[in-house]
Amino acid sequence: MKRVATIKDIASALEVSTSTVSRILNGKNQSNAQLVKEVKAMARKLNYQVNTAAKGLRTNKTKLIGIIVPEIGDDFFAAILSGMQEASEELGYNLLVCQSNESKKKENQLVKSLIACNVEGILIAPSKETHNINFLKGLPALGKHAVIFDRIIDQEVFPHISFDDEEGGYLGGKYLIASGHRKLLFIGLSQALKNGVARLSGYNKALGESGLPNCTASFLDTDGTASEILDRYWQEGAYDAVACYNDLIGAQVIAHFNVIGVKVPQEVSVLGFDNRPLCEYTFPRLSSIEHSTNKMGRMAVTTLLDLLNETESEALDIAPKLVERNSVLDKS
């Protein structure tokens, strides 16, 4: 394999000092126009490439951002990552994307690995096992910054980018109530996820304003599968609509009802959350609460870069909107 050309090779070829070549290539010495021209020409001839890793170690400006998500293959996080990639590319940064697999232990290991890679900052959507951000608190002392996105943990150290989840639940609750539903079953992923708790709070707020009882609430990490939860409460007549933490659960709910012969939405309505592409392919098509994943990704990157440039950043919430399809029956 051909050896990679170095600044020393350029200097030797032109019989000048390595420091002179280095200053010219870094734009710090442009006074001798002829020499500048010769150095750049020789660099092209030798196919010289800047060693960004070595430069980053010297300057602590690696142009690298570390990202940790629970699951890269999840289309929800994939859409956020797409927005992050667009924004980082526009701003001259590269991404190192990691997957925690919903494991707090793995999350801790990834943070250490990203620090070892000398990333300038970290964007993280915490795992469902993560209840505090103690593993991030050492970042400021290392000159690193972090932004938490999507899944929010109670803390006052790092800015966060989130959807207005309570407003999303409230919007969904008002929609179901206006459609004539009075008994809601909420199926969440985990009680440890603050955004799920916020969505449930929004549904209950809407019910309370209408003088209706709170949702019957169940969570997959403690109460069994979606099918088990649905069957348990269906026998009790506990709900006429199912409000789901996300669209994946919504799709599971519709699939289960289709299997057991319960008609959606004629007998029970189903509402998702996220407005993922799969909403168009369930039968019936799944109504959902939408928020812009692309916008979240872009905002997370620009917020982190504001911190790197010592510009003050605040917590930001993205407003939701309702997307109606065929899974909710208007009984009013």
C-alpha cells in the first residue's frame, strides 16, 4: 500500500521547513504568494490529506458529534438521525452514531467510548432504564457538551429538545372525546419514560375537563404484552378507545383486534402517536399525533453547536398536530 504523504514530504520536496508548510496549509502564512502556490501544488501532486484526528487532538476541534439512540433501526429514531445528518453536514460536522439497545450499562460505555474518540459533544436519547444523567455530569469538566433529545429526564444541567408530549396527549384526548368516546385505555411502553407519563397526563387532563374518569393505564414493561392488556380490560368493558404511547403499539393493537374479530373502529377506536410511515399500512389506517422528527434532529444539532460556540441555549418543545385516518370512529 502506498504510504500517505505528510507535511514533511512536501517540505523535503520544496526544500523548506515543515513549519512553513504547516502554516501555509493552515492559512496562517500567505505573504509569499509564489511559495503558497508551490506548496499547494505539491500537496496536490503528493495527494496530501489533512489528518483530522491528529489536528483534533491538538486543537480539541474534531468536528465530531457523538449520538446515542436506543435503537438505530427504529424508523422513529432513523428519521431524527436523518435531520441530524442534514444539519451537521451543512455546518461541517460529522456524526458518530451509537445504539444503546435500551441498556443503561451500554449507554455508560458508549459515553466513555465517544469521549475517547474526542467528540466535541454528545446528543443522547436516554434508554428506558435510565432514570438520571449522572454518567454525563463529568462532560463539562472535559470541555464537552451534551443535549438530551426526545426522552427527557428530570435534570437542570443540559438543555433538551423534546416534543410537547403532554399537549400531544391532550390533543389526542380532546379528539377522542369529541368523537364520542368516554372510556380510554392508555398503553405505554414504560412508566420510567417521562414522555410517556406526559402523554398520559395530557389524556387525563382532557378527560378531567369533560368530567370523565382518567384513563385506565397499563405499561408493557410491567403489565404484559399489548394483547394481554387488551384482552384483560376488554372482558371488563373498561374502554371504548385505545390511546397508544406510539404507533408501533398502535399497530400491535389493531393487529390483535383483527385476529380476535373485534372491528376497528366500529367497536373500538385506536389512536397512535408519532405518525410513523407504518400508519398508512395498518388496516384500518392508523390515526396518530404527529410531531416533526426531522425538525427535532436538526434542532438538537444546532442547539449543541450553540453550546460549542458558547451561545446560550434553552429547552425547546416541538408542537404536535393531529393526523386523522380511519382508526377512530366519530360516534358523536
